[in-house]
Amino acid sequence: MHEQKTLLERTVYHVRFKGVMYLSKVYDAANWSLHEDNFTQLFYEQNVRQFWLPEEISLNGDLLTWKTLSREEQDTYKKVLGGLTLLDTEQGNVGMPMIAQNVKGHQRKAVLNFMAMMENAVHAKSYSNIFLTLASMEEINDVFKWVKENKYLQYKTQIIVSFYNNIKPDDIVSLYKAMVASVYLERFLFYSGFYYPLYFYGQGKLMQSGEIISLIIRD
């Protein structure tokens, strides 16, 4: 009676006799001991040096100032952060990953994926930490409902995301268009959103929230 084959033996059998050994491509590993170019590892080192987490910034000091703002100022501030959250979410979930998927080089892909994590898990979460400190859950839910229903915010997000979704494999033109769209998002769209929080920050108001914006700009 034959003994039952182990998992390793079954795997070897399939490799030898079932054709698995005939691979359609060769997989290579990321070799960080060699530079792929003269800038990617510099970007990696810079990103790691300035890494931060939302929980490192205490926001309780903004509560007193928040209560002195008018209802209109509070509403505008929350909606600005809601719009920034949407852009960070799409940049982290769609933009950076799709660009990373289509660029050449393991190190470049790794740096872009690191940046994607920062967009959603750090920047977007930072805005939520501000919400949780300054607003009620009902107010927070209203902001995110407004984000979904605001046609102008949805339209500009759709324009940017369409360039990401239109990237074609081995098509450098569509990839470069997506990269340009990413720069527009990171500059014009984000910075127009940063204006209002920085306006208060410059007046010595909502300083902790302004510090978060400063860290995001640094990234």
C-alpha cells in the first residue's frame, strides 16, 4: 500500500509531469543593491525620512478655536477637507497603483506604491482625524454625502481618474498623460483645497489642523 503523498511530493509531481515547469515568462526580483536610475532610490530615502502618522498630531488644541468660527466657516472647512479626502482616496486607490503597474522597474513601482499608501492611509486618514475631533458623526456623514452629491467635485475627479483608467499596456503616451494628470491633481487641485485651512493657519487659528496640511504638502 502506497503511503499518502506529501504536499511537496504532489507539487514536484505536477511540476515534472503536468507542464507547470514550462513558464510563459521569467520572474525577476527587485535588486535594491543596484540603482535602476539616478533618482528613484533618492525618492525612496526622502519618503522614508519624512514618514509620519496621523496619530502623531494632537488636534485637541483646535477645539476652542473651532467653536469661535461661524457656522458658514465651519461648513466650508469641513467641505474643503471632504473634497481633499476624495482626491487622496482616488489617488491612493487608482492613480498611483495604475501608474506603478505600468512603469518599468521594481524600485520605481515600490516608491509609487509607497506614495499610494501615503495618499490614502496617511493623508486621507488625517482628514478623518480632524473630522473626528471637530465634528459630530452626523456632521461627518453629511460631509461625505455632500462629496458624493456635489457634481463639480465629482466631475473634476472623473476627469483625472479617466486618464488613469485609459492607460494602455506598453503605451507610453497614455502613461505620460496619466502622469501629467497626476501632477495636475497633486498641484492645482490639492493646492486650491489647501488654501482655506492654510488661511486660518496663517492667522494662528486651527494650528494643529494646519500642521497636518503642512506635512501633507511636504510629502
